[in-house]
Amino acid sequence: MVKCYTLNGEFYEQGLCFHDFNHICEVLKNNEEILQHFPVESILLLINEYSKIISKDRDILKEEGVPFLCFYLKKANLEKIIELNLKNKSYLDGFIEVGDKKFIKAQKRGLTCHWIAGNVGTLGIYSILQSIICRNSNLVRIPENCIDLIIRLLKPFKDIKIDYKEESYSGKDILKNICIVNFPSSNLQLNGHMSKLADCRVFWGGEEALNSIRSLPQKTTCKDIIFGPKYSFAIFDKEAIESIQLEKYLENLVTDIVSFNQKACSSPHVVFLEKSSISLEEVTQRFIKVFKKLYKRYPVKFLGETTCADIINIRGEYALSVDKMLHCSKGFEYTILIGSEFKLEEPIGGRTVFLKEIDDIFEVKQLITPRVQTVGIALKNQERAINLANEITKAGVDRVVKVGYMSLYDSPWDGSLVISDMVRWCSLNINGMI
């Protein structure tokens, strides 16, 4: 059974029930043509107005990730992202000459089917609105724990209207091209039906679910955009550790650690500290001081039983070990684990971080695989930062960002320019014909 929460621009908080996607897809297909008559500028103006509305909603701003979402969806920021992805946003509106009577246009792909993970509540909005910019219709499977937030986030579109070049455009027409659904992830029949309908499949999730989706039947012309399980860590170099800015770097790192309960693929789990004149113990004490300073601002949210058990077990292991050290709060506000083994530790979550001292920051490239998504850095020298980024991205890392920015959604993401992947690049060549 499919439960449908948005259809044809209307919201259904209890969900409409369907046995399959036939009616849903008929509605989306009928509405798809509406967006084709929207200039990209009008879509950006609607999204910009939407970002203003949610930025003034104090209740929804309390939801984790929403303040940054407001910034991300500002027109000026989206224009930069489109330029990075497409070079020229005019490609979305018509055939643009690129030389010698050759023209290029970025056409919609059609029906984009999204499978959204439940670790970051706002994730679905990023995925959906990038697809809307490309004028695709969207069938989106959202986990149960995220549906309420996604519905609350989408509702403001219903009342938005803007004028552009003497024409009026409505946010409700954007909603008509979005259908939010939920069904059991174990239902292969429904997953298979959804997959076969897709002109583009966008998947965010873990390895087991990813492999399951990949094995589903699909159109030979379908484009896959995959965001699978990833791992992230941080690096502090000697100069950063010895600088007067160390506390600020540590504060930024703590915000990365506490974001999304450390469940995001971009959440750091290990921090590598280059040996310096500041002892590891002193850095640790300053780290603890920052945690204590910030955990009132970022109180611990719900931790599942499994995460709590994992934290208790790893604390016990480190407390009883003769060659490891444990620093932790009485509750689950922070857990700092110090060991000498040079490796990427398995994620524990719940504000648990492993500290490891190394002789040279470039040693970490030995640990890099394509599984690593984000490396947060605190370095004082730009040339060294660029050299490090070159080495570790060659080995497989997708993103290198300053600490404090690890969990902020960006483009490219996981090595993909998402908007570019959500369009079909079409060409017209009439050189010598006319």
C-alpha cells in the first residue's frame, strides 16, 4: 500500500492510500507540462520567496538544518550553483548558440524518483527543488520519521505568487509537480514499480538499501544519481593547533560533530592532530572545555538504544585499556576517545569522536578510499591546504572544507554536479544548412 501525502498541489496529512503508482503518475504527467512554460527566472523567484517565508517562521527554524536551507535557497546562491553546474542558466530556457551554428539546451529528464534517507530531515527539500529547477516532475519516497517536517516545509509554496515579465506564476504549480509518498522499504513490488517509472533515479541511503535499489528494473534511458554510505573525518595541522585560533577551530569542529546527531555522511568521527608544541592532553582539555561551553546551546537530542549501547560499550573498552584514554561527560554530551592505532574507526555516533596524533598531516592519504566523503580541515597555510586537498582527492575524497562547514550541503556533492545530472544535454547543429 502506498500512502500519498501531496498530490496535485494538495496536502493529505493522513495520507491517501493507493495500491500502485498508476493514478499518481497520471496526475504528475498531466502537470509536467505546466513547469515547461515557467522561465527559470520565475522558478528561482518563487524559491527565493519561499526561502524568505520559512526564514521568518520561528517554529520551523528550530528544526535542525532549516536555517542553512533558507540560505541555500536564496536566489543569489542558487544562481551560483546553476552557473557551476550548467555554466549558463539560459540553457534551461532555450537553445543557446555555442559557436558555428551549434546550439545547446538543458532539457528536463522527466519523472525523477527520489528515495530519501532518514538521517537528515531536510535532505528531501534539497533533492526535490534542484529537480524542480530542471523542470522535472517528482515522485519522492520519504521515511516516516521525516514526513511531518517535509510537509511543513513544502506548505508555504501553496500561497506564493510572483510576477515576472507581466506574467504571474504560482508556487502551487511547483507543488503540482511534487508527490510525497511512503511505503515499506521492504516492498520489492512497489520499489520495482517506482523504479520502472523513473526517467531519473535519485538515491540517498545505506549500502544494503542502495544495492536493493540498484537491482530493480529500470528504463535503459534512466539516469542514476547515487549518494551512498560515506565516511568523514577532520585534520588539524601543527600551525592551527599552535595558533590563538585553536579554540575557534575546535568550536567549529564541535558544531560539525553535534549536527544531525552525527548521522550525516559528512559528520566527522576521527580527528587527526599533527604533532606540535601543544601536547595531545592539552588539546583534549581545550576540546572538552569547548564541548562544555557549547552543549547548552546544542542539547543532546534523542539517541536510539543501539547508539546509547554502542557509546557505553566503547567507553568501557577505552576505560579498561592500558594504552587508550577516555574523556567523557556523565551523560551523552560528549565522548572523546584517544588511541594510537592509525586507522579510520567505525562510527559510533552520539557525539563520539576519536583523537589521533600523527607526525605529518599528509600521512592520512594512506587511509583514503572512495568511501571517504568529507575531510574537514584546520590549516593556516593556503598552499599546504591546496596540496593536501590535491593528494586526498586523488585518492578518493569528494570534499575538503574548513571545519564548521562539514555538514552544510554544497555543490558538487559526493562528486556529482546534481543539477547537471538532472537534465539531458541536447544539441542542434545547423552549420551550413541555412
